Amino acid sequence: EHALEGPKAARLRACGRAMPFAEIRITDPATLTACAPDAVGEIWVRSDMVMKGYWRQPKATAETITSDGWLRTGDAAYR
């Protein structure tokens, strides 16, 4: 989904869509709550296909995967 005309013609308009088996949310990293539409936040993903954690790195796992299974990607986005 690219912008085909105008000053931003080469820019990607979307990074894709969530697959039916994955939940996506845009989260405010400061408050850890869902962002309002059009607000930039961190992409979080939850799915049975998300990794269980880092091999023998419980601290890194705890920093990346929430207790309820959301993977914090570190990538910024908005809806």
C-alpha cells in the first residue's frame, strides 16, 4: 500500500495487516495503555506463534513479553 502520487509518492502508507490468528495493539510505552487512534506508540503482538522467551535469559524475556502474553516489538506505529 504505497502512496503513488504527490510529494510522498515513494513512501509506504501501511506496514501490513494483522493475520487472523494474531492480536495487534499500539501501546503508549509510558503508560502501557492502548493508544488513541492516530497516536504513535509501540507495536505489541499476541499470538500462539509469538516466542515463549529468550533462551536462558529470563530478564530479557520479562522486559519483552508481558505476563499476559504481549510481545513488545520496540517498533513504532499508529493506526
